Amino acid sequence: MDGPCRFSARRGGSFDIAMTDERTMGGATSLSLDVVGPGMGEVRGLTPFGVRSRWGEARRMAQDRACWRGTDFTICVRAPDEATSDAGNKDGVFLGRCHMEGCTWLSQSPARDIGQGSVAIPGRRVESTATVAQSEHPGGLYPATAPNGLAWSQPQRVQFFCSPARPAFRTADGSWLVLPLPEVFGATESITRQYLRACHPGTGTGDPYEIPRALGYSVGMPGQDSYPDFDALIRG
């Protein structure tokens, strides 16, 4: 879950967080992380009924020091302006697409596994957090890197199904759309870059028109490109 929270630091790097509205996090209104060793923490939650639950151990992520990852959860705590300022995104920014005198820029956290495919349609279901910014370039003189002073969106969770058989991404309404890799079109350039960054770390900043073919994708135009939910997507 993304959104504003109340953060309380404690001695030794331990901390407590609580959402500032009525939302819950995995059924908990607040979480506490107690540092129990170098880069290791013990996480507990508190429900609206005052019941304390043990979430388990979490390890601080080397690639993003604001995040702690457990077996089936990830907690990221950032300053209010970190997700929306240029300074907070500059190092991880990559190009989405430039078109009609404008460019889309993206910043996307490392993906974490949240599910698996099936025997018929193997693959990994992963989730990232992404922010988006736009820049205008009259005359179509597009920059090689993101300009300074971009206004970034609020972080949003994005999901992908990393699968050579049926590469796909989750839409805002919960349905899944299949990418026709290795074929890439203008309209799918940006989401293809996001897919590659999530499913094949290190390739998301390369040429999205060439990388899928080099990775062995051969799906082409699918007979069905939309599925109502994840279970339908991985059904043979």
C-alpha cells in the first residue's frame, strides 16, 4: 500500500509507522520494525481491534536502503518529498517514450516476486512501485537524459507477469494485457521498457525494440490479448 504515513524513529534504527487515514496495511493499522541485527529486523502489526500479530523477519534491501523485505511483504519508508522530487528519482530514471514533442520518464523500484504461473503458462508474477514524469520538447529535440526539475507523480504499484509464453501487465481495472513480444509498437514502448526493467533487470534502459528478440521472446501477436484476472491469464 502506498500513501502518507506517520513515522516514529526509535533507538538503533527501529521505527514505527501508521497510516494517516483509515487505511490498513495487511489488516494492520500500524507496524513496528525492531532491528535485531545488522540489516535484519523483526516486524509486527497492530490490528484495529488491538491485536498484535507477528509478520516475521525482514532484511534491509541493498539496492534500496529505504526498504525492508520479508518473506511475503516489503516495507518502504521515504521522506514526503522523496517520491515526487527530481532529486529523489534522478539516479533511477529511465525513458518511457518520446512522441509528438513530449517525453515520458519513469522511475521504478526493483521488482519482487508475489506469485507464480502454472504448468501450462509458466512464469513469475512480480510487483514494483513506479512514478512518472512528463517533459515537453518543442521541435522534437529529445534529450538523452531526463531534464532537471521534473514534477513526479505519486508512487503507484505496478504488476507484471514475467513469462516467455505470455508476457503481460496488470491494468488499473485489474485485468491483464499481453505484450506481443518481440513485436513492440509506439503505444507499447513505454510499458515494454517497464516490463523489461521488472522482469530482466539491467535491460530496461536498452532498446526495447531489440532486447525482447535477443532474450528469446517469440510470442508475436496473441490470439487473445486481454484476460479478466490473473487466474484466467495463467490458464492454458
